[in-house]
Amino acid sequence: MSTMSELIQEGKLHRITLKNRNGKTLISISLLWAVILVIAAPQLLLVVLISLALDLVDIEYDGQELGLAREG
């Protein structure tokens, strides 16, 4: 199996989940689709990053919340 095929397969296995402040799932997509969306619509990445900075959403990777630095 080639390296590209392995990367694509791994991207299909892992999931990225965006949740609101109350823990309700807003969107859950595979890592592969997340990368494709960031490439196709970089403005979407900016919206997600601003939402993270304002503490409006949380990001989970394979069911584990990412330990992004939060002060306070």
C-alpha cells in the first residue's frame, strides 16, 4: 500500500467533532473531510478559530477534548 493510500485511510478513521458550550454536537466529520474543507474554504477555519477564542465551541478528536490552552 502506498503512503498516500495509508494517509487517506487513516484520515477516514479519525473524527473531528465540534460541540457548543452545552456539549451538544454541532458537527462530526472525518479528519479527511476536515482537511479537505480547510483547503477548499479557509474562511471556515478562521470562523472556527474565532469561535474557539471566544469559547463558543469545543473541539474533540476521536472523542477526546483537545487540551487547548485556556486561561481563567
